[in-house]
Amino acid sequence: MITKKFVPCIYLYHGHAVRSLTDLSVVETDPLRLVSLYNENNADQLIVFDLSGTDEEHEEALDILKEICETAEMDVIGAGNVKRMEDIKKLLYAGCRHAVLDYEKEGNIAITEEVSLKFGKDKILISYNDPGVIAKNKELAEKYVSAMILLNPHQIRETESITDLPFFVQINQIALNKLIEIFSYQNVCGVTGNTINDNVAEILTLKTLCKENGLPVETFEAAYSWADFKKNSDGMVPVIVQDYRSQEVLMMAYMNEEAYLKTIACGKMTYYSRSRNELWLKGETSGHYQYVKSLTADCDMDTILAKVSQVGAACHTGARSCFFHEITRKDYEEVENPLMVFQEVLDVIKDRKQNPKEGSYTNYLFEKGIDKILKKLGEEATEIVIAAKNPNANEVKYEISDFLYHMMVLMVEKDVTWEEITTELANR
């Protein structure tokens, strides 16, 4: 059976979150606050509908969507304002894991094959009110689309009779106990709309209810019980916490059985505070939550390594990591993490733009503007081609380094991050 997902949505209009596709009353002036709320309550995915009316508004909405994708701990589905393939590309490049074609618009149907072949079937969803449009385009949808969003909850049976494609159902008002009935339909993969938005704090409870009714939901499942661990004299297990992106060690804390079980249940790192003698949900007061990416036990089953997505600082001092008091050090040549080197150079270039330094070549490029930066980038690309024709590989190395530097100047000029680049490469 298809895993059932709880999917809040944001209806984005003029920079604010509004009530629905048809009700433009503002429910939240800062959509990022909603994203944080959905993160905290274990939402499985997030759909963002762009309701902007003009191209200028659409570009502004894309900037907000980019921030939403950076903040969200779940996959984001981008929908709305799609007229051509370029619009699908913009949604995906903003950070959305999936983009939606509105099948109420003939033009969106016409570009289905093109966008699917370009970006991959798994990236493309379709939305619709009338299942008749799915029946009419069934072969096209099943060949080039991975899932659908039904905007009319009264058409579930009709949709199931037409296709086996999984689909989300937008429901704006329903009794929570009726959700089990909706999820019981074989091809319903998730529920979205204000029914989820308004009851986001109940997601964990509803997931438990689904499991009790034999419906699969997205939760952490522990391969080891607490009894499998070797505890210290206090009956606890130490936990080393590491940033899942940078691999930086952030902190060390302890878990007792209750903390372990709560971490598994809620997906946020929970410890036992020995100084306060109480359970400690990291970030509950500061907002600096640690979202679990993986938990791994060591060979002796007496220590846990937690890889997390860290919000803000891990240390109570405000430092990113608790480990900053250097005790002693021997000079050695560090083996550099390539991504960290790229990030450090990018940070220096950013600083040059924000704090110009006299005589700086980087500042010279910024002062001359985008055309100069592009000209230098083109020249360096050509130098790589020329160097590659020579037998000495060192020349290629030098020219690639020059090219990457100028590319990073362009990245800063266009406000592009390495994380966005690496995420895009990983998605491909």
C-alpha cells in the first residue's frame, strides 16, 4: 500500500500566505514562520501555490519560494503560474523537489512530455479539479507524470476508477476522523489543504491513528530497542551530534530510554539533561532544533552518532559548535574538504563585496559589473580548452582554478550558494 503523507500547503499571494486558492485573506504575513511550524510538527511534504498575477509578482514569489525551500526540512512541491517549460525550470531551480502542471490549462497539458523528458518524470506532478481531464489524457499522464493533486475532494472515487497514479487530495474542511476514510483509498498518497494547515499540531497523533488502522505513514522506525544498548553507570548512552551536510561535530549529550523513544517518535533530537534532571527537547526554548537525518550506533553499542539538520547554533553560548576551546595543537597539513574550501573562498568573495578592500582584484570585478565578470569567465573557459591540448596536466589545474574563482565571483554577484549548486547536482 502507498505510504500516506500529511502535506500542509502555503497559498502565496503578494508575499503573504492567504487562506486558499479562492480566499485571499491573509493568514500569515511571513510564510517562513509557517514553514518553521510545519518543520516542528513533522509534516511530510509541503505544497506552495504561487497565486501571483503578473510576471513581476511571479519573480518576487520565486524569491520567497527559494527561501521556503532553504528553510523547509521536507520536500517542497511548487505549483501555480506555469505557462511554459521555463516556469517549471524556475520552480525546480528555486529548490522545489517537484513542480506541478495545472491540467485545467490546455497549455500545461501540451508541455507535459517536454518537461518530463527534460527534468525527469519523478519531478512532474499535475493538478486538476475534473477527473475527466485525466481520463482524456490518461496515456500522457501515466507515461510522463509521477503523481497528481486532486483539488476537488468529491472526485476521489472517480479518479481511482480512471488511473492507478498516486494522488494527493486537497481538503479544506473535514472532521479529522474522516481522514482515515480518505487515506483508505488505495491510490491516495496524501492529504493537503487547510485540513492539514489548521491541524498541523495533530500530525503525530494522526499518524499513530493511521498506523493503528493499518495505514503506512512516514515515521522513523528504530532497528534497535533501548535494551540493545550498553548504558553507562547512570543508565544513559552518550550521543555525538554531527551536521549532516558539513560533517562538523556540533555537540555531545546523553539519552535515557525516554529521550531515545521520543527522538524516534518526533524526529527531533531529544536528550536527558543531567544538570536539570529532566527530558530536554533541543531547541524547545531557543528554536534551534536538531532534525534527525540518521542515528547510528557504534561497534560496542554504547554510543550513538546522530547526523542532524541544525537550526541556528548548537551551543548554548551561541557558537555553531560546542567544540571551540583548543587545548593543544601540532602543526600539520590539513587534508581539506573540497566543499569547505569552496565555501571558504566564496565567503571571502562575499566579504569583499560587502566590505571593499582597496587594490582588491575581486572588488575591481564587482565595480566593473556583470559584463566584465562574464567576459573574464569566458576567457578563463577558453584558457582551459587551450591548456587541455598541452601535455602538462598542471596547466589544466591552474586554469580550472582561475575559472572556478571567476565563477564564484559570478555566484556572489547573482546570489547563488554552493549548497544550491550541490543540491541541484545531487537531484540530477
